[in-house]
Amino acid sequence: MAGVIGFGYPFEAPGVGPEPERVAHLARLRVPTLIVQGERDRYGGRALAGRLDLSPSIEFLWVDADHELRLAPAGWLAVLAQVRAFAARHGLALRTAQEAAG
């Protein structure tokens, strides 16, 4: 695996508190990783993510949204531009699900 792009990572369930099993592997990631995360995500926004032990290979793209990442079309176009820039910076090829399935 050359890299990871994730959308709305569930760092901890709302009202449950720390769940180490959800995040322990994130400290060991060695490939470029981008997590598109809502600032108001009830599963973990910016404040929670800042307290976690995460790999330095993880980058965040913070968006004005909750866990469902409800964005206007213009917001998604901005996210797409940032995802493409991330992929280009790390020499990653983006493929559609159909291309990946072969």
C-alpha cells in the first residue's frame, strides 16, 4: 500500500470516552495518510485528534462539517483539490473504485 486517504475517521464513539483499540494502529502507519475530518465530528474533531499519539505520516484536512461530512458541491470540489494535491506531493496515483476493482 502506497498511501491512505480516509474520510471521517471514528476516533472514539460519542459518550464512550477513549477507545485505544480504535487508534493504536494509527501510531504505526508509515505510508502517507490523509484524513479528511469534520471540525465538529462527534467521533473526534480537531481537539481530540490533537491529543492522540498519531504517526507523523498522518495529515489532516479539516472541513467545516460533522461526521457525515455534509458539504456543498463547492466544498467537495475544494476537498478534491486538496486530495489531488496530497496525492501529487507523495507520488500517489488516484484510481476510481471501478479501476481498483480491475
